[in-house]
Amino acid sequence: AGQTALMLAVSHGRQEMVRALLDCGADVNIQDDEGSTALMCASEHGRAEIVSLLLEQPG
């Protein structure tokens, strides 16, 4: 619970949506209710390309 739009896009593998959200300034460091970030979510779901995209982000 408490997932952001970025986390939902990541978990569903919607790479273009992830890119669009990042372009609009989505914060990659926000944590959900369990302390997970979008990067952790991407890793858990095996989304290697999205992991790389998230790691390219500043901050």
C-alpha cells in the first residue's frame, strides 16, 4: 500500500510510462508503507531495463 504512480508503472513493466513520469519529475526516492522504493520494486519484479533507467536519475 502507499505506492506511487511510478511504483505502479514499474511493477507493471510500463517502461514508457516510467520514463514519462520521470520526465515530469517523479521522485525515485519515495518509499511506500513497507519502505520500498521504485528501484526496489523494479529489482523485485526483474525489470532490468527499468532498474537501469531509475539508476540514471539524479538524487
